[in-house]
Amino acid sequence: MSLLIIGILLFFGIHLLPILGLKPALEQQLGEGPYKGVFALVSLVGFVLMIWGFGTARHELEPMVYDPPSFGRHVAMLLVLLAVIALMAAFHRGRLKLWLQQPMSIGIALWATGHLLANGSLPEVLLFGSFLVFSLLDIVHSTAIGKVPAYVPKPFHDVIAVVGGLVIYGLLLYLHPIIIGVPVV
């Protein structure tokens, strides 16, 4: 469990630097390249520790924080589908991205919420709860500073985002039991 917590602290701690306004000072002090290198390295180490710690903690007898509702898995499947489409929209210049404004963070929030509705053990609540809190914080911060995409939309990009999202969702349904070891349905 400690690896999971250390991973969460490293990963989200480094991602808080831009939100807290510390990025410009650190970039000036270290230089843009070294800052990006340290950011990437700490993010990667934190992410690996989160995954490793979560995998280890899942196989231990960790307490349940709450019992998920009976409908949790069904709602989770819908939320994850919407999350994947939102994540795909983040990489395309369609109307969907303009409408969502923060599609990456919205996608992560939907993914995390879905997983929290379907799971209630302590490691799951720590992992998915951390992603949910950070994504909501990023949405609020980005909205407050007026960070929104601005471009002329390309309608076909929405089709790519939706179709690509459906394909990736199908792959996730198929690969989830193989990679994660937990069947989705």
C-alpha cells in the first residue's frame, strides 16, 4: 500500500506545480528542457509506483471503504465509454472538444467516477479518488484562468473521436481481464 501512496504523491505532486503557479519560476531556474525532463521523470516514477503499488495492494486483504451499489458496474461501463470518447476528442479539432473545453480532464473524471462506482476497496478508492480529485481541480483551475481551445472545428474530427473511442472502448473491454485481471461484466 505504501508504494501506491508514494506513487500518488509523486505523480500528482509534480502535476500540481503548474496549477500552483510554480512552473514559470522552476522553468526559469532550471531551464525549460531540464524542467520538462524532471517533470517527465518524476511523473513516470510516480505512475510506475502507483501501478505497481496498486497491483500489490489489490492482492492483499485491504478493507472495504464502502460497498459499491448494485448498479455501479453498469453505470461504470457507460461512464468509461463517455470517458474514452472525451479523451479521443482531446486529440482532435472537432466541435466536441470545443463544447467540452477540458476533454482530457473530463474524460479522466468520468473514468475515475465510473471506477469508484464499481469498486470500494481502500486501494481502489485511493487510486481512482486521486485521479477524480485532480481532474476536477484541473477543470476548475483551467476554467478559472480561461484556458479553452480556440480553433476552427473540423467536423470529421468528431466522427474520428467517437468511432475511435468506440474502438478503444471495445479493446478495453477485451483487454481488461487480461491486463488487469478483473472481468468487466
